[in-house]
Amino acid sequence: MTPQVARRPWPANRRGTVFQIDAESLLAEFTREAEDLFTQDDDLDVTIIDMKNGAMCRNIKCTNMDEILQYIQTPREKFITTIIQIGQPYSWGELEISKSASQALFTHLDVSPGFWTVLKMFGSKENAEHESLGGFNEGLWSDNDASFEFSYTAKHVEEHGRTGVYDPWSIRQTGVYHKYDAAENRNTFILLNPSTPLTKRFEDKDPSTQALGIHCLILSAMTERWVTARKLHISLPWSDLRQSKKAILSNNPHGDSRGFSVQFSDAQSIQNLQDTIIRVSYMLELNLGIFESVLASPGLFEEVEPNQNVPYSTKSILSNISTLFAQTKRCKGHSESLLRRLDGSSVLIRSILDAKALETLQTSSRTTAELASLAREDGKKATQDARTLNTITILGFVYLPASFVAVSLSTCLNRIAN
């Protein structure tokens, strides 16, 4: 992977990728999706930091295309580490770099075409399908020297700041690309949508931090908020987690005197919680894949020469990354434990709801039987009333003509007598 001048625009700067996609197809897809991914040439927010021999050489903030071109035209030195931060104003917003600026910059840096898989997960989105992607993306190691490239998408949680919502956390992502050129002893990092904790770490970090230490900063920022969110029940409303307690108390005659009861909405709440925890567990699984890939990357753990400007040894940084790995595994284990607990609560609530439904059905059946019995009694009374009416009708049919005849005869007799 000896650096060479790229004659074709990124992502068609190389033939073939680890995914075996031809360069022309990648370039066509890049052009097609650029409108939703990037901002305009005069509205950039790109920070470029160059560090050499434990000191910061340049800290450039590019706000337009001309400043990007000026950086590209400046020769790059050897023994330098470059960190490029590309912001995103909100989670489903455009990246704060334009199509032409990103293509010119990535072509200049000879970025792997495989990084396009990470890049296209950002930008304006109409749905959350991209959230299922992420984790470790690509790893390329040279057969000739210690040069390598790899990229990944880290999932982290951030406070969204929205009011009227109980859950203060939202899942975010940061794209990472790292290239090491052994011939020039040069590291290049590209960070897409760096998180707030990561940006703060870069502001406070020691300038002599080596490449592996930068990955440690990225992974620690990725892990920090997951640990905080886990302490807050992994961003789940605590009142909803009490549904299992409500289920038990509703079936316990000696339970809480306040009279908890299970409703169908409780089953819906637990189902929503299960869906959320499954999503959280999947994100943590993606992050675990990043840790495994970083720890297995041979080029990252080359011992550096003893240097007073290097504050931490490789072994110390490796220990820190392993600790972060263990914390992420504990978070995932906690989410799986919550899933098992909610499974039991869900079964219990469904059983209680089924029992209540059966009891309601039995009560309804008894009520229906009583109503049928009353209807039969009313039918009998109606039949008796009909028979009585029939008898009265027959009597009236006989009595009324006889009365008419009697009255008529009586009148005739009176006339004869007179």
C-alpha cells in the first residue's frame, strides 16, 4: 500500500475493494446519493489537526471549498498524524462537508473505497434502516510493510435534549477511518460526526498521543455514555419496568393495598421495552465487534521506541481498551438479563390477562344465561296473557250479541205492554 498519486476521483481511486465492487459502480452510487449526504461548498465545518513529534503543527477549520483546496495543495510532511473531523448538525442531517470537498480531500489522502460503506450511513435519512448497520467495516493490511487501513462505525448514546420525552437518550453513530503509511510513518484519521465526549477528549488530550491512543479515546467516548445509560436503566422508563411488580401484586391477595391491576396496555408497554432492549443489545453487539477487530489488528500494537513524549506504553493502552471491552460486555449482559426478566413478566401478564379474560367470559356467559331465563319467564307470562285475552275475546263474542238481543226483546215487550 505504498502511497501514490490518485488519478481517479474517490471512491473510484482504486480498482476493486474488499467487497469486490467495481470502481465505476461506487462512483455512480456516490454521485447519486451526494445530494442527501453533503452540504454546499460554502457551508463547511471541517477541522483538520496535524501533529508531529508530540506537538501540534496545524489546527485548521475549513469553512469553504477554497480552504480545503489550500490544505490539499500544502505538501504533507513525514512522521505526522492527521485527524480530520467532519461534523453533522443533527443525527439525520447532512454532513458538514460538500461533495466536491469530500471527493477532493479523500482523493488526495488516497482513502480506501471501502470507506464509502461507512460514509453513506450518514446524511439526510427518511427512515431508521441505516441504524441496523455499523460495527467493523473493513481491514486492509499490506503484504510488503506494516501499512494498513481499516474503518468502523461506533454506536453511542447522546442526550437528545427534547422536552416532554421521558427517555433522555438517543442512539448516535461515529464513522472512523484510519490509515497508516509505513513508508512515510504517517497516520491519517477521518472522523464522521464525532460525539460530544469524543470532541472534548480531543480538546484535552496530550498532543503526543500515539495512534493506538487515539483509538482508545474513540472507544472510551463510545463506551462512556452506554455505562451512564445503563445506570439509568439503559434509557428505559423505570415506571414501565414496574409492570412485572404490578402483575405479581394483582394476583396476590396479600399484596399492596393500593390495588395494582394489570391492563392490556401493560402488555403493550413490556413489548415496547423488549423491542428497545433488543435494539440496544444489537448496537452493543456491533460495538463488541469493533473491540474484537481492533484488538486483533496486528499493526496497531507495534511497540514504539522509548520516548519521553509518549505518555503511555502500548501495553497500558491495550489494558485500557480491554477494560472498555469488558464494560461493553457487561452492558450487553445487563440488557440480556433485562430481556430474560421481561420475558418472565410478559408471560405472567399474559397469563393473568388470559385468566381475567376467561373470568370475564364466564361472567358474561352467566349473565347471558340469566337473561335467557328471564326471557323464558317473560315468554311464559306473555303466553298466559294471550290465553286470557283469547278467553275474554270468546266471552265478548258471545256476550255482546246476547246482550243486544236481550235489550231488543225487552224494548219490544215494553211497546206491546203499552
